[in-house]
Amino acid sequence: MTESTFEDTPMTTRTRLNLYFDPALIPQIEAMALRRSVALRRNVSKSAIVEAAVMSYLSGDADDQLEAAMSRRLDKLGRQIDTLDLDLAVLGETVAQFIHFWMTLTPPLTGAAQSAARAKGAERFEGFMQNLGRRLATGDRFLKEISRDLDSLPDDPLPDEAKSNGDQE
């Protein structure tokens, strides 16, 4: 049996193969054949549509598409990791600065004042934990605020007044 292929190749001999398809696929194949026939302004058979699909499947096009999708996903994950890395660096530096500041400015306490300081510290810590819980529940994040603040800063850190004062010298 001979039949023209999907891409206008010369008439070739083909082997007949009887296949069974899910009934839901048949209208899709017929619709594709009709669309191709209209677009190419020539008759495209259902056999040509199925043959092209099988050739595409066997040629590895699906592997290329999967590889491209995986590459896009890995790129996105890489960007997310970069963001997390920056957030972690900000957090680490913030904690280090706070500890340095606290240790520098906090004087040692006498024995009598330590119990009162512990009680006040426990009270403040409880307030801190409640505030932290509220912020986490609402989705307000300190690092997002820093990001917005940094985005709103001009690229040039000197204000216009400082530039004009420097020009007058």
C-alpha cells in the first residue's frame, strides 16, 4: 500500500499495521488531519498524522522537551537558592552585629540585680516571641522590608546637595 507522507516526500512503499486506539484519540487525530489539510491546502491523512507522532516520539523530541523543562526548573531553583543565600548572609550579619552591640553596651550585673534582670528578660522575650509569631502569621518578613528599602534607594548614594556642595570648592 502506498501513501504520501506528512511532509510531501515522494511516494514510498509502506507496511500496513492495524492499531487500536482509545476512542477519545480518534476525534483528536481527525481534527488534526483536518487542520493540517486546511493549513497546507492539501489532503493530510490520519495515517500521516499518526506516523508523524510516532516518528516524533521515537526520535527523542520528547527528551529534548523534557531536558529544556528541567533546565528551566533548575535555573529557577538556582535563583531561589541565590536569594536564600543572600537572606542567610543578611541574617548572619544581623545576629553578629546585634551580639557585638549588646556585649559592648551591656554592663555586668551584680548578684542582686541578676534575678530582676532575668525576670525582665523573660518578660521581654515573651513579648518578642509573640511579635515574631504575629509577623510570621501575616507574612510580613524583615528581609522583604530590607529588599524593598534597598530597591527604593538611588543608585548613587550621595544626595544631590552633597554633589552640589562638592562642585563649589
